[in-house]
Amino acid sequence: MLRLTFLLLAAVVGSAMLLVHSQYESRRLYTELHRAIAESRQLQTEHQRLQVDKRAQATPLRVERLARDRLQMRMATPAITHYVTDDGAAAGGRP
């Protein structure tokens, strides 16, 4: 009878330990899930901000200003346009 009591006591203690462990794991996973959700929201917000920045950087006016200021480019005008003709080729592009 004493062995049965110790066996049942060990089973109850083991069951209690498993219950505590499973509750701990559940809370840890719940916290991790909410952390991941918060990080996902933060990344989504950052992605949207970057998309807005991308659209702002690619406006034609900004590209033209950068080309003019940084690359010293200018708009093509008929005064600086050079036309190239190919007098050596026959009609239709045949030799």
C-alpha cells in the first residue's frame, strides 16, 4: 500500500510539473506571437514609408533636376542636335 501511495504521489507531482511547464510554454509562445505581430506591423509601416519615398524619388521633375545639377546634362534642342546619315548603305539595308 505504501508503494502505491508513493507511486500515486509521484504521478500527481509529475502531472503538476507537466501542467506548470505547459502553461509556461503557452505564455512564452503567446508573448513571442505578439512580439512577431508587432514586428510585422512595424515592418509593414516601414515598407509603406519606403514605397512613398520611392515614388517621391522617381518624379520626372526630380530626375530632371538631378540630371541637370549633378550630371551637368541639358535638354536637347535643335541647335545642339546632330543628325547622322548613312550614305553608304543601299535601300532596305542590303549591302
